[in-house]
Amino acid sequence: MSGLDAPERVVAEPAPPGRQTSAGRGARTGMSKYRLRRLLALALLVALLLAAAVFGGRSVLLHAARFRVSQIAVTGATQVDPGLIRAASGIQLGEPLLAVRADEVRQRLTAIPLLASVEVARHWPGTVALAVTERTAVALASSATGQALVDSTGLPYQIAPKPAPRLPRLAADRVAPDDPATEAGLAVLSALSPEVRDKLQVVEADGPGEITLRLAGGKQVRWGSPDASARKAAVLAVLLSQPGTIYDVTAPDLPTIRR
């Protein structure tokens, strides 16, 4: 080695962990923004494709002849003419099946007094199914226009035909679904055995706890409240085998007969 000094070598030391140069940070930030923009663009593209598919599918369902109403099927109708139900539904043959509004159809049909409920369903490619539940009369109620048919909910839904069907009369100040006396009278009626119901003429509901039954032959049953009606009905079936005019089952464990 000559006397000249050797050139000094400078070795760059790596940046300690956790510390990055400003150039490195800038490159990574730029890359992150680029990826974010790509992801947003991809998400937007997917959303646009889905919207186009939905719109296109709906357009096909609305305009294709294959998906138009070709049949209105009615089930459950025994008292109401199925043709009347189809007409009252407002559904038109040939209209797009997708355009049938179930809530509107249901509202139109439940305006028919004899129909208690209606279920509306679409069956592709072209059928609308109407499943109806008709009201069943369980009693009669006096009204200003004559005897009305009353269903199990307490609703007087239409004037009884003449001659009226052989049903017990429900006597209450106000026969209605939300009337406590009406509800009590119908609860007692539903608890009676067929043999007792066959002799029943009037259910007097003076209040929710004051139910009296009037049977054929001038017999009277003091029932009280609908509480323990099943027990009272079983006791009454035995009591009626004994002669008497007034049968009291208000306390079914201590029944009495007045002759």
C-alpha cells in the first residue's frame, strides 16, 4: 500500500424497523389508493350489472306472454259462487302475473260478507290461487232488519234466509266481536255437547259473568261465567237426565236442580 490514503467507503445502513423513508411511504400510499379505486369501480360495476339484471327480469315478467294470468283458481268456496269470487277479485285474465297485488285482491274479497279470510298466491307462469275461508253461522242475533247470522267471532255478518236455520239465538245488548258478553256467550255455546246444543233455544248473555241457557220444554240453565265451562258442560249432561225446570251449574261441584 502506498502512502496515499485509501478512499473512504460509506456504507448505507438499513432503516431501523418501524421507520420507512418518505419515498417508500409515498409509494405504498399510492398503491393503496389505486387498489381502493379499483375495488370501488368493481363494486359499482357489479351493482350496475345486478340492477340491469333485475330490471331486465322484471321487464320480461311484465311483458312476456308466458307470464300473464291464464287461470284464477278458487278453493274453499261452498257457499259463495267461485265465479263471483273471480269477478270480485279484480284480476283480469291476460294481465301480467307480476302486476297482481295480493293485498288489494284480499281487501276486495273480504268485503264479501260470507268470506272470513282470503289467501292470495301466484303460481308461475300464469296462475293466481285464491284460497278462501267462509264464515259458518253458530247463532242468530236480532237486528233492526231481522235475524242475522252470527259466526264464531261474534260478527253478525248477514241477514238470515227465510226460513232461518235452526240455530240458538244469542241475546246480548250488543252482539259484536269486541263485546265481552258476546264473547262469553259464544264460549259457553262452544263448550256444550251436541245433545245439549240440539235442545238449546237461547243463550242469554246479560254480562260476561251472567250466562243463562234456555232449552226446549221450558228448561233453564244458570251457567254464570264461562270459567270451567268444560266441567259445567259435563255436569249439565248428567243433571238433564233428572226431572227439573232450573238447573244451576254456576258452581259445578255443587250443582242444584229446582223442580
